[in-house]
Amino acid sequence: GHVHGVETANPRVFWAYLPYSMHMAGPREAIHHMMIRKNFGCSHFIIGRDMAGCKSSIDGNDFYGPYDAQDFAKENGPTLGVQAVPSLNLVYTGEKGYITAEEAKAEGLDSLKLSGTKFRKMLKDGDDIPEWFAFKSVVGVLREAPN
């Protein structure tokens, strides 16, 4: 069934699973993902901050800047025939809900944060996931999925 139908009740949105793992290869991997999506018929590609980024195992520093993948996708999207759609760096605040990190900082608001690593640990441990971070229906599907 379509478990997250309530959250995606929009006839212009189509959800599908692409069985492809991240390889943490930075901006070039982002372009690779764009090409795969184009082959599946997508005209637009939403690209997040630090997509496919990775850290050095020696010093822990990032190999790429947080917006390198977005910039590379915007630069190469026209050649590929895909519109890159950079995702904003959104945070959740108790005072205003979802706003950009820049707005939260400018207004001195506390941002609630949950890293991907912490999210995966919470999923594995059966901890409650805050609704501001993920839809309950999505959390349910992730918990049922094989590791």
C-alpha cells in the first residue's frame, strides 16, 4: 500500500524507490544521481546540502564544501537537461517551526537538530523519532525494513 499517502496527497508528486546506495563520492556522485533520475524520466532533481559528502579518515575534515554538490549540479544541469533544485538548509525551531538556518541564527532562535547518524541509532534502538524530523508513517516503514 501507499503508506505515506496523507503526507503526499498531491497529484503532481510521484514517489518511487530507486535501489541505489550512496558511495559518498561528492559532487560527481550528485551528477551521477541526476543522470540516473533523468533516465527514469525526471526533469528536476532536488539536491541537499553536502550531498554525497565524506570526511577524511585521517583528520576528519570534509573533502568537499557543503554546497559544492549543489553548485556543480546547477552548473551542469543545463547540459544534462535536468533542473537542479537546491534544498534549503532548513532547521526546526520551537518558536517558528521550519525556517532556514540563517534566519534562525539572525533571530537568535534555538534550532532543534537530529543528525543522520543519531536518527539511524534512534531507529535501531526503537527510540521515539520527533515528528518535526520525520513522518510517523515513514519511521514505521524504515523500522520494518531489513537492515
